[in-house]
Amino acid sequence: MAVAEQSSVVMDVQGLTKHFPAGRSSLLGGERRFVHAVDDVSFSLHRGEILGLVGESGSGKSTIARVLSGLYPATAGQALFHGQDVLKLRGRRRMLGYRSRVQMVFQDPFGSLNPVKTVAYHIERPLLIHHRTKRGSATRERLYELLRTVGLTPPEDVAAKLPNQLSGGQRQRVSFARALAVNPEVILADEPISMLDVSIRMGILNLMGRLRQEQGLSYLYITHDLASARYLCDRIIVLYAGHLMESAPAEELMREPLHPYTRLLLTAVPKPRQRQGRVRVEARGEIPTVVSPQPGCRFANRCPNVMDRCRVETPGVAEVRPRHFVRCFLYDVPSVEGRSAPGTGVGNG
Amino acid sequence: MTAQAVAFGGSSLEPAAASDALLAVTGLSVEYLTPRGPARAVQDVSFSLRPGEILGLAGESGCGKSTIAHATMRLIKDPGFITAGSIRFRDVEVLNMSSGALRDFRWRRVALVSQSAMNALNPVLPVGTQIVDALMAHERIGRRQARRRAEELFELVGIEPRRLRSYAHQLSGGMRQRSIIAMALALNPEVLIMDEPTTALDVVVQRDILQQIEDLQARFGFAILFITHDLSLLVELSTRIAVMYAGRLVEVAPAEELLMRPLHPYTKGLMNSFPSIDGANERLEGIPGAPPDLVSPPSGCAFHPRCPSCTGEDRSLYRLQTSSRPELQEVAPNHWVACHLYR
Ligand SMILES: Nc1ncnc2c1ncn2[C@@H]1O[C@H](COP(=O)(O)OP(=O)(O)OP(=O)(O)O)[C@@H](O)[C@H]1O
Ligand SMILES: Nc1ncnc2c1ncn2[C@@H]1O[C@H](COP(=O)(O)OP(=O)(O)OP(=O)(O)O)[C@@H](O)[C@H]1O
Ligand code: SF4
Ligand SMILES: [Mg+2]
Ligand SMILES: [Mg+2]
């Protein structure tokens, strides 16, 4: 912990696992089954770092963010925030203290704003709760300033609106402004720009970049937009069916993807300028939700490189190049015995 | 104004268009009342949709895209009002439909995948029950058959049919979005309006679903209005693209043409602000300036305060840009633009 390099680690996540109950295997009782939404995911987030989290829809991205923000209890693993395990935080006051330093931007801007409260309420409330400002003109000033920062003008008008008087992208920016309000150290941003056009999107991305630079703000940035992940992120983690499949510096991941799923993902990105025509995605496989997983690679039934071994053994995570981690038997990775248990991942993404 | 109506009602654009258009929107205007006055969210918008066509609608956040979608379904609620225009579906005026006809129109004829899809499922019923109920309410089929159809639809959008038993909160954002797409497809609509349907989908799933929808479209010939901020997606997907700014259409062209030869400075700006996954990773600025205020929009061309071609060097052009609103004109075959640079 005393090592200088490690001192800049803000959040250190080890073996994070989250299972949801999924009923029983038969109507007459049977064994209890679980959706393995996140299995044994490890990474660390440094001060001023933007860490991208990309992957298949349903692969566990939102679950990771929700567990880290204390909304769901974890099944296993630990998440040290400045050395303290946030998965074991108890008590309202501690939780409140944590929330003022780690803020979440939710994926669904239509479900995450209270429909009967104004924009002003949504942004001023955290300011007041966390005593960032006193009620009155200072709060108003800060509110208007935040709205302007995210391009919601004129702020006086926007502040008085109810969520259903805003467009999708406008709500998304209200959510982002709300997270910024308390000057947090970390923002867990779940698809914060998915409804924004390129121009406003660039504004928000550049704002994220600037706050990282000026205030050392760190982000876990969940996105489907690989181009924006490349533009903004220092590192990118690729998730598939609850497993960390690859993790590497952003540029390297784009240039030299190692995992077959990452490669599939990159070929599917629209590249209108190259006029390559449409890429038909051939790997239309069952998109797995993992209930009671069997041993084997979770990508095996869609993988173009699948080998016999992949169906019976589960690949572990290994650092196959400096700071480049991958979970795939095409590389020299260990095999995880039986069902994956916490603590098997060595990936320190 | 009339030029626009004629253009997208069809007659001058393509002689046969008017009669074979499934949906023809003409001169549509929508306002929201606000304390400062009416916000003109949609102004004098015209377009038509033919069977088998995919019309893409792009434009910045808050420019009125969802408002067009809602107006087309007659779903605008107080304090919003349709103040002008006509919406004809198979030559029947939607704005005059009785409530019975409207109900039939909304589900069986035109289906909407709304932007709030992620939040649109009933939280206290399993998603499967919701699809089955909808099928049984609108079509003469039994529960078993409806169940089977629901399973097929889930398969189609790439969710395990087992998941029909899940409640909305147990599904990921992308799964909820896909459930809504499945529901919209359930009754074989003739027009499908999709408002940002893929914001929670990774590119692989997105491609897969769009392929499935295109295959269905080839089979059944329905028309699609596809709304998204993602121009690169539209360029691949659509037959034609309409670009909107501050409530108005500013450019309409075949997809390929728009990609190769964007004319409106706003469209050009959009095309130039894409980050990409290859090539140099340069800083991009987007389009400088703030989105316009819809209550008191800029005079003349609404884009002029942000337009790189509005410099004042050419005095007479500048006077036009700042005082007179450009009309949509066909400046090349099927390529319409509203901009004073193309007088
Ligand atoms: N409360 C819950 N109860 C049961 N299952 C859940 C719950 N929340 C999530 N899941 C399941 O966990 C898995 C991961 O979901 P998650 O929302 O984390 O995915 P995601 O990566 O964010 O996907 P998307 O990109 O579609 O938003 C999914 O199979 C989902 O159905
Ligand atoms: N009920 C309402 N009252 C007042 N203004 C409204 C209302 N609903 C929408 N607006 C305003 O109308 C404009 C157009 O909204 P609309 O939802 O059509 O935008 P959009 O193009 O779909 O944007 P996005 O891409 O962000 O979803 C926005 O500026 C919005 O603030
Ligand atoms: S472990 Fe095997 S199945 Fe899995 S990604 Fe690698 S090659 Fe494919
Ligand atoms: Mg999610
Ligand atoms: Mg919208």
C-alpha cells in the first residue's frame, strides 16, 4: 500500500461477484439457481483515470456499477476505496459520506429522474444534503453553472422544467450535472451520453476529460460506443457474460485486440467512411445469460477460434503482455478449476 | 412552405410517390406552451414514407425528433399542441380519426418503439405476460399460440425465451429495449417508428437486430422511420436521411448522397465530429455554440449564429442569413437543402 504507484489507486476491486436468484430448477423445489451476472471481476481505478467498461448487452456492466455504488450487495469480492472496503459499508452516515465522493449516473434517463420534481430539485438536493452549499443564492448560482456546463441553456428555463418536459438527451445531461454537483472523486457513469448527438457528446466527453485533468476526477465509463471509449479512456475492460475477457490500454486494445470477442465487437462498429458496405455479423449465437454455468469458456458457442479444450475448461485471466490481460486459451492463460470461484482472477485491469 | 409540402408529399419529388406513400406528413408544426411563450419544437415539417423504405431522422438533442414521432402517433399531450399540418395514413387523415380508429391505427398499423423504452415496461408483470396480453387483445389467437409467438419474437431480438418470465427490473437496459422492439413487431405493423431504439445495445447485438428487422421488412414490406443521433448508423441503414435543426428539416437526401456530399453546414459539422476507432485520435470539438432557444429562435436561418459560413464577409449573403429563413429546395436530384449558400 505504501508504494508510490499504488497510492494513486482510488478504487481497487478484487474478485467482484454478483449472483441474482433465478428461481428453482424445477417446480417441486429443486436446487436454487442464480443468474451469474458478474463473476470474479478485478480491476483498479487510479486517480484521474478514465476506465472504460464495454461489452455485450446483459454482460454485467450496470451490475458492476450498481454494486460499487452500494445499491446491490455483492455476492463475493472486495472493493477498496482509499483502502476501505465499500462492499461492507454499513450505516446511513457512512453511506452518505461515500456517496458524496462516489456518484453514479444511471443508464436510463427516463427512469432515474423523479417525474414530479423539477430539474432544480434534482441538482440542488445533493448540494444541500452533502452540505456543499447553503440554501439560497449560492445554491442557485451553482445550479445554473452546472446546467450551463452540460449545455442546458437558458439555465433559468431548464431549472424550472419537469423531466417529461425534456428530451431524452436533455434528461441525460441533467443526470450528469446531478452527479457533478457535489464534486465527487469518482463518477460511475453508465452510458451517460448514449442519447446525445455527436456535437453535444463531444462537449460532454471533453468536459469529462477536463475535470479529470483539473480535479483528478476518476471515471468508470460504461459505454457501447467504442469510438468514444477510445477517444476518452486510458484503459478499457471488455466484459462478456459476467467475465472480464480482456483489459488493456485503450489504444492497444483498438489496435491489437487479442480476445476473439473483442475482435468481433470491433468489426461490428459502423465505419461509414471506409465504404466497406455492411458487415454481416455471422456469430448470431444464443446470447447467454449465465444460469448455473458449466465449466468452459463462456464465449465458446460463438467463438470462431473455439478448441476442444474451451468447452471443458474455463480459461483464467493472465497478463499476456505488459498491462494487457486476457481470458482465452489462445494465449498462455491458466485454467480455472471447476466453476469459477472468487479470487481466481489475477487480472488487475 | 408549399415547396416543402409538395416535395415530401411526393409529387414533384417522385411523380408516383403521393399515391403509394403509406404515411404522408405535411406541414406539421407542434408547440409546447412554456412560461416564456410557446416553444416551437416542430415547424412545418413534411415527409412521406413508402412501403419498404427506411427514412432516417437525425439531429441534435432537443431539436424535435421525438416530438415528430409522438405527433405522428397523435400522442402529443398538454401542454403540447399540433398547431398545423396533416398526417395521412393510407389517405386517411390521422388528425381526424375517431378514438376507435386511432386505437387500431396505433397498434396494428403503426407501432412506436419510444425513446423511453427502457422505462416503458410494466414493472409488476413479467414481460412475457405483457406481450401475450397485447397479442390476445388485438388478434384472435389463444393464449398458447400467443405464448409461442412471444417466444419467437424474443428469439428474434436475441433474448432467451426463458426470459419471458422476467420482470423489467431483472433485465439489463439492452434487454428491456429489445423486449419493446419485440412488442412493437408483435402485431406486424405497416409502419414502424423507432426512436433511438439501440442506445443500450452493443454494436454486435445492434447489427444483429437491425438485420432481423430488415429481413422482416423485406418479407412484409413495412416502412420504418428510424430516429437516432447516430449518423454513421443511419448512413448504413436508411434509404433516405432527413437532418433536422431547431424544429425544421434542413437537409433531405438519399443516404449515400448525404454521406458523400453533405451540403448544409450543420450536416457537414455533424459528419466531421465523429470520433473513430482507427486513424489518429485527435481532439474533436463538435459544433461550437449552444443549441438554439426554441421559444425565441435566432432570426433568419436558425443555424446562423453557429454557422462557419456565416462570417459577414459577403454583406448581402449575411443579410439573408440573419434576416430571411431559407426554404428547402431541391438543389440536386432528390437532394433537398434549406440554406442560403445554395441560392
Ligand atoms: N435485479 C436483478 N434480478 C435478476 N437479474 C438481474 C437483475 N439485475 C440484472 N440482472 C441480470 O444480470 C445480467 C447483467 O445485467 P446488467 O444490467 O448488469 O447488464 P449490462 O451489461 O448493463 O447490459 P446493458 O448493456 O444491456 O445495459 C442480466 O442477465 C440481467 O438480466
Ligand atoms: N412537455 C414539454 N413542455 C415543454 N417543452 C417540451 C416538452 N416536451 C419537449 N419539450 C421541448 O421540446 C424540444 C424537442 O423535444 P424532443 O423530445 O422532440 O427532442 P429530441 O429531438 O427527441 O431530442 P433527444 O435527441 O434529446 O431525444 C426540446 O427542446 C424539449 O425541451
Ligand atoms: S477460450 Fe476458446 S472459446 Fe474462449 S475465446 Fe478463447 S478460443 Fe474462443
Ligand atoms: Mg446496463
Ligand atoms: Mg428524443
